[in-house]
Amino acid sequence: MLVAKDIYKSYGELPILKGIDLEVNRKEIACIVGASGAGKTTLLQILGTLDKPDKGTIHLGDTNLSELSGKKLATFRNKKLGFIFQFHQLLPEFTAVENVILPALLGGISKSNAISEAEKLIDFLGLKDRLDHKPSQLSGGEQQRIAVARALINKPEIIFADEPSGNLDSKNSGELHDLFFRLKEEMGQTFVIVTHNTELAKMADVKFEIKDGNLI
């Protein structure tokens, strides 16, 4: 489903990625692990089209992401890719449901249809009584589940997550990890996750370890 070949990336004179090859199959949970500074987040951002490699190609299905740019790339990213970040990135002035519908509105979905889909997702994630709560009124685990709903709203082919449980306690981390596997089984969702969490990495279908810019 996702194929990256010969990915190189440097910042100035500092090489970060030195020829990465990886493949992720549909309905897999793939974890990227490694020491701090190894290039995990850089690789995730390149796979998710948030950054460009200096060299190499990335295919999602039949689409060569390296050939997309500008508005075409933004549209593809909005419709096909989902993102979850360590610190949720929820807008504090918006309610839970308003945060979730933003990618749908950007993708041209009507507000009424977006709200209907968001309410279904939030209910699925066990937060139907939190629809009108703002982020400050939600716990860390609840905020991250709202962020998951936002990532799912456009029915993406793949979700990229950067340390999604890094800001959560062990109980909420475990619940979030269980949720990923539930989404894989019940929605056929595919995940690529950067993590320091050894338990999640052990549970994953495939684990990629980066050291000194290479996969080992």
C-alpha cells in the first residue's frame, strides 16, 4: 500500500536519512522506533507529504506522491491521509465536534454531513457526551481520541501518528493503543506510528528501527 524507496534527507550539511526503503501493507500497524534524533519524525513527515525528500520516491497505492505538488498535493493529503500528533493540535476555541469536522469542511463536505459523520465517530470512540466540550474541558486521553476522530473524518487510506501516546499516562496510552487495533480490525485502517513506547512497538504488525539514518 505504501512504498518508499531510496529516501534521502539532509538539513544543511547534516544527513538525516541515508537511503530508506520500506513497505507497509493495507490494514497493518507499522511502528517506527529509534533513539532521539535518529530521523523518525523526519521520515514520518516525508511519508505523510509534510516534507519532501532530497532523493527517493513514495507511492501510496498507484499514486506517486513525489509527482504531486501545490494544490494537487494538498487535496490528496486532505482526502487520503490522516494525522495524529503528540500534543493533539486541537483548536482551543472550538468544541470537540467543531475540531473534528475541520478536515471535512476543507475537503468540500457540507457542514451538516460533516457534523453527522463526526458525531458517529465521536460516539464510536466513546465520547458522545463530550460533543460540545472544548479541549480545556477534556482530559488528555479524551483530547487525543478527538484528535483520532479528526484524523478519521475523511476516511483516509492511512494515518500517520507522531508519538501519539507520548503525552499520556500509562492507562490512557494503553487505551489509545487498543483503539488503534480496534480501528484496524473494525474499519480496516492502516497506521504508521513513530513511538518510543516499547509495548506498542511489540504489538505492531511490523517494526522499523532507524539508526544513524538507516533502517536496521
